[in-house]
Amino acid sequence: MNDDFALSAPADADARGRPHVFTVSEITKSVRMVLEEGFGPSIWVEGEVSNHRKQASGHQYFTLKDATCQLPCVHFARQGMWRRQIVLQDGMHVRVRGQLTVYEARGQYQLSVQQVQAAGDGLLQAKFEALKRKLQAEGLFDAERKRPLPRLPRTVVLITSPSGAALRDMLNVLSRRAPWLHLVIAPVRVQGDGSAEEMVAALAMVNAWSSHGLPRPDVIVLSRGGGSAEDLWEFNEEILARAIAASAIPVISAVGHEVDFTIADFVADLRAPTPSAAAELIAPDATEMLRHIGQLANRASRELHGQFDAAQQRLDIASDCLTREVRARFGELRAWIAEQAASLREHRPDQVLKLRRQTVEGHARDLRTCFGRNFQRRAERVERIADRLRLLSPEATLKRGYTITTREDGALVVSPAEAPEGARILTRTAHGEIASVVERRASE
């Protein structure tokens, strides 16, 4: 506490030395200053809850006591704050964090509570451990299901608060180390009621891009800056953990500082100790990459020159061998040509060709004669067969005076029974047809 502060009369006391008379407001404000400056903006106090009252506005009033003393407390309800804190009841043993101050209207000192935990390990820690055990038993933390990050990503989605320091830190690192990256910011709240649901919706939206014809991102970074356990609690929500596990795109969790751990860290494909560290993990340093590329280029150049020199040497050796081989083959070819020329001169090719021509002409004459005789024999045979067919044909029979009788339906009549009385019949002769009607003669 501040030992230099004291309540005393002002320096301009009257001449008779009468002490300054304080007003109640002056006294109260002075006491408030002593308490707030002496104890600071935040202290922890442990005790038992009594006289608990919760107003319709959500504000809670209670007394924190131990064996001998009591401390009035007020816990103001603020939007999005501590919605997962324990429900206070009389008799509970709790640990609270807040500012010691004075309620001036009543002249009563009190603790303005900012955070409440169950005494011991605390309720939030117990909930954290219970969910951690549950998800670990389901295999959501297994290293086998975690995917490696792409070595050189092109599109990165940052799911974070658009006004947070985490985003600024990541943008600074990424713009310096990897200016070619295509960055997409998915703005969400990272603290307070409904923020876990917003992050879940953002993860679902990014994973659905490809189904809408948009390019699929290479990696997602889920991040926020540091804070208390309550500030980071949204990243311990089960719905967010399951959404991270279900993501088809690798997810990096970059929440808080290096000492902070959340359920999201265990489920994500990679945990980064800070948002800046996440940015460094995503994008290698451009300067380092250029240096490495230069080294590879130099190594490739040396290797290429070495291979070129070796290839040139092999080419020179092959050229020498080819020259010797061609010369040897040319010598062999000259010798063979000389032998053939001598053989040709010895056997008089013109006479050989003349004899072969006479032989071929004789064979041709024999073939023509044989073909003519075979053709004549085949023609005579065909003529004999034709004469035989003409003699046996119906036309030849008709010419000899015979007729052919048919009914109107074209059926042959070979007996009187097949032509009943009154039936129309056709009689075919060699020179035409005769139509008639059948009449039966009386039998004699």
C-alpha cells in the first residue's frame, strides 16, 4: 500500500490553526484512492460465498468471508464476459479476482469482481481436462490423423479477429518472408458469447469453397493473441475442436502465448506457440530461399559443366572409334566390289541374261498354249451341259406339243380331282396361255 498518503488539513488553514473540516465526499473519495492505488487494479481473494443475490440485470452481489472477517463483493454482468463461470451459491468456496474499491454512495468498500474460479484447481481447468480426456480417447489428438503442411503454400486463410494484434503480427511476418502468398482473412470474434460458433462457421465456409468453384486453400490458421484462461476459453469448446478435426484443409492453431495451451492446439494439424510463429512456419524466409536457390543453381551449374566435359570426352573417343571403323568397312567394301567385278567379267552377264530371257519366253509360250487348250475344253463342256438343260427344260416340252395346266393360284393340276367343276384353270402352250372353266362330262 501507499504509505505516503495521509489525510491532513490543507496548507491554507485559517490563521487560528483550526483544522480543515472534510466533507463526506472528500473522505470517501480519498479512501477510494488509497484502496485502488494501494492494492492495484487486480487482486485475488479466497473465501466462502454468503448472502448471494443475483439481479434481473445479471449483476451479482455477495459477501466473501472467512473465519473472522467479511468482504462485500459485486460482480457486474458484461456482455460476452465469463459466461462459462460457475454459478455462485451460498456456502461455496471460491477464488475471485477483482479491484478493491469503494461504493461512494454508501461509503462501503467492496471488491469489484472480474473473475471467479472454484477454489483449488478451478472449474475451468476441470472442464478443460475432462474434454481433453474425452477427445483424446476418441483419437482426435493422434499423430496419425494429422496432415503435413504444404512446403510452399499459395493460398492461406487467416481465421481471426480483424482488429487483433495477432492479425497484424502475422501480416507483418508474411509480407516480409513470403510476399507472393495469397492471403484471405476470415473475420470472426475470438472472445465472448457465440465466438466459437463463428469460428466453426468460418471453418465450414472455407472448406466448402471448392464445391462452389473457388480455389481450395492450402492451409488455415486459427489464431488470436494472448489473454487469461477465460479469454482463451472459446478455443476449448468441443464444437470448435470437432470442426478442426473435420476440416479437409490442414489447420494451424496459433492461440495466445507459448505457455498457453488449448484444446484447439491438440486437435489441429500443427500448434504454433504464437501467431507470429505460425506465420514463420507457413512461409519460409524469402531471403533464405533465394540463398538456397542460389546454392542449388551453383551446384547444378558445376554438375552440368562436369557432365558436359565428360560427355565431350566420350564423344571424342567415339568419334575416333567411328573413324577407324568406317575406314575399315570402306576397305572391305572396295575388296568385295573388286571381286564382284572380276566375277562379272568372267561369266559374261550379257550371255547369261540372253539365255535366261529365252527360257522365260519358252515358258510363256507353253503357258499360253496350255491355257488355250484348257479354255476350249471348258467351253465345249459348258455347251454340252447347256444343250442337255435345254432338252430337259419345260419350254422344250411345250414345243413338242405338251401343255401345263395350273389353277388360278398357280398350283399345278396333275389329276382331275385337283380341278373341281367350275374352277378356272390356265393351260400354258408353247405360244401362249388358254383360260377355261372346268365342266364334268357325264360318265358313259
